[in-house]
Amino acid sequence: MAKKMAARKKESKRSKVVTPRRAKPVKPRPPARRPRKSKLSELKMQEPEYGPTFFLTAASDTAPAFEIDGTPHPITIQCYRLGNADIREFEEQDGKILYKVKTLKSPVD
């Protein structure tokens, strides 16, 4: 009887040594979504438009106002403040206050 041949030994697998290499530079990618533009710019209020400047004198906001030449004015400074007028105040020596008033233009104009 013939003898069985011995099975060949399998070679064990060896791990390969990987030589280090340079990494490829990463290209910048655009963002997946564009940032949303804020809608606040559309909602902003328009700057108020003022009319011509005139000067008034008065002892206080609620006191009767006079124009520079001394003519009585029909409206007090407080009424202009309620109408959102641009008012600058300057002190005068005689105890009165000089008001530089710019009234808002009406939307119709």
C-alpha cells in the first residue's frame, strides 16, 4: 500500500511594511448651503425727512414760543417734540432758550 504524502505546510502571511508617503493637499470645498441673507435690511425703517430749519425762543418747552423777531408762535416746543421734530437747544443769557427746530416732512409732500 502506498503511503499518503504529507500535506504541504502553508506559508504564514506576513504583514507588509508600508512606506510613508506625502498626503495630497485637500482642496477647499464650498459650503453645502449658502448662508441666508438677513431680511432685516428690507425691514429697516426709512430715515425721517426733515423740512427747513427755523429758530424759536421760549422760557421752557410748555411756555409760549416766539420767533426770533418776537412774533408769537402758535405752537409750543412740546407740540413739536410730540411730532418727532429734530430739536436742538441753546441757552441764552436772558434766561430763555433758543430752539433750532426741524419739523418732519409730511408723507404727502
